[in-house]
Amino acid sequence: MAEIRFDGRVAVITGAGGGLGRSYALLLASRGAKVVVNDLGGSFDGVGADTRPAQLVVDEIKAAGGEAVPNYDSVSDWESAQKIIQTALDAFGKIDILINNAGILRDKSLIKMEIEDYKKVIAVHLDGTFFCTKAAFPHMRENNYGRIVSTASAAGVYGNFGQTNYGAAKLGIGGLMNCVKQEGAKYNILANTLVPVAGTRMTATVLPPNVVEKLKPEYVAPMVAWLVSEQCNVSGKFFVAGGGYFSRTAFVEGPGIFFDDPDSVTPEDIMEKIDAIMSLEGGSEYGSATEQTTHSLSHMKFD
Ligand code: NAD
């Protein structure tokens, strides 16, 4: 089996001062990547800043014989996100790989959630992923090569109590990657979405200590490494990884039912056919909005 290597490749990993991001940085660097270790260094809920976490990971990579530089800018605004990508260009001359991983949590039930908790979580996860991707994309396009992995969560894909802000941001990130897939296809830029689970300071707020201890972030890293490798040949997909479990999740649309005369459809018709409408049996996973719309309008005649 061919070994996966990153010699000559430049990677930016956001939020790589700890947790999952750190494990990606160490693995990629150990296989030859030059890494920008970005981390703002605040608390798990996004307060404060500290240069030490990113610097420590850089020191660790260098001590093991790898190449890395730190960056301490926030992903959550356009000006500073551009500086993160610029760090790769200044230090290593290009960017091949972007792993959007930085994140914070501000869990509260919908009723108790402050508007600021909503905005801050959207800013770090969704805006941060958009800004870093937008800043990196033109350079990847120029080199006709790019591998982007962005981080969603089961909270977004499936829902979780107390995480309306986080769930919205996380599924938004999946939608963003679905569209980047389309725009990157012509330029050999692949964009996938990760749904990880790992014991980190973030999950230490919700998982018992024995579970946190067992779910090492390193267990997620092989999936990410393949997704950002030259060998990766998929784009616009959602991958689940954690604790030795690897899988793919997807939006699947049932075959549905068609009414030839949409003018005549009543709420009672829907009630009568709801089982067939709900059924996913024989369903499809569409590669684009155009493919989906082509199916849903396939019974209509247009002049
Ligand atoms: P973590 O808190 O250890 O790592 C997140 C890192 O992002 C921190 O080091 C933090 O300083 C950094 N960061 C926060 N705001 C930043 C900003 N504005 N700019 C730059 N860096 C910033 O948590 P983790 O569990 O390793 O999380 C990594 C990613 O994985 C997050 O996006 C998280 O939402 C996602 N995720 C984690 C799990 C899990 O089980 N751990 C599950 C689903 C999704």
C-alpha cells in the first residue's frame, strides 16, 4: 500500500493549539507537511487570547524534526483570517491544505441563550470557516491544487439539546463545503466536512472523564490526513470519525411522489400520501442542487 506523505505540501490548521487540531498538526508534520499552527488561545467559550498553545505545538513539531510556524490570529474576522493564510504564503510560499477546525462552545437552551452567545459561536465556526476558505481559495486555484476539510458536528447533522447556535453553525459549514466542492472541482480543490468525536477540553464540559480519556483526538486524525492527501478522490462528503469508528453520512432524498396537476393538490392529499412522501426507500444522494431539482421537476413539461 502506498504511504501517504505530505512532503512539499503546506497546511494551515486553525485552532491547532490543542485538542483535535493539534493531533492533525502533529500527524501531518510527521509525514512531511509544513504546517501553520493557528490558535487564538482563548478559553473553550471564546474568552481571552494566549500565544502559548500554538507556540507549544510548533515547538513539539520542531523537536520531532518537522517544520511549522505559529499564528495567533482569530479566524472570526475577515482581516485576521487573511493574516492566517498570509502566514503560510510568507513562511512557505503557498497553501495546499486548509483544515478549518477552530471552535468554541456557548451551550444554553434556546430560551436562555443570549444573542451574543449565538453571534459569537456563528462568528468563530461559520464565519471563521468562510473567511479562511475564501482567503485560501484563490491561491489553491492558482496552483490547481487544494484540500479543504471543515469541521461540522453531530449536533448540527442530527441535533443536540442546548446547541442551537452551534448546530446552526455546524450544519452551515456543511452547506458551505457543498458549494465550495462545486467551485473547486475544476481546479483540483476538494472540500469535505468532518463530523468528529473526541475527548478534548471542549467535550470535557459534557462527557464523563473516563469517556474523554478514552476518545483520543489522535483517533480522528487518520481520517483527516487521508482527506487532505493527494490520494483523496472525494469531495463534498461528510465523514464521521472518532474512537476507532469511521463512516460517512449524507443527505438522502426519497423518490417522492408526483402530482401531475399541482393546482389540484390539497392538504388532505398530503395527509393521505404522507407515508410515501416520508419514505426514503429507493432514495438518492444528489451531487448538486441542479441534480436534485432535475429529479423533482422531472414530471413537468416546460415550453
Ligand atoms: P478545543 O477547544 O480543544 O480546540 C478548539 C481550538 O480552537 C482551541 O485550541 C481554541 O483556542 C481554538 N480557537 C477558538 N476560537 C478561535 C478563533 N477565533 N481563532 C483561532 N482559534 C480559535 O476543542 P476540539 O474538541 O479539539 O474542537 C475542534 C473542532 O472540532 C471544533 O470545531 C469543534 O466544534 C469540533 N468538534 C469537536 C467534537 C469533539 O468531540 N471534540 C465534536 C464535534 C465537533
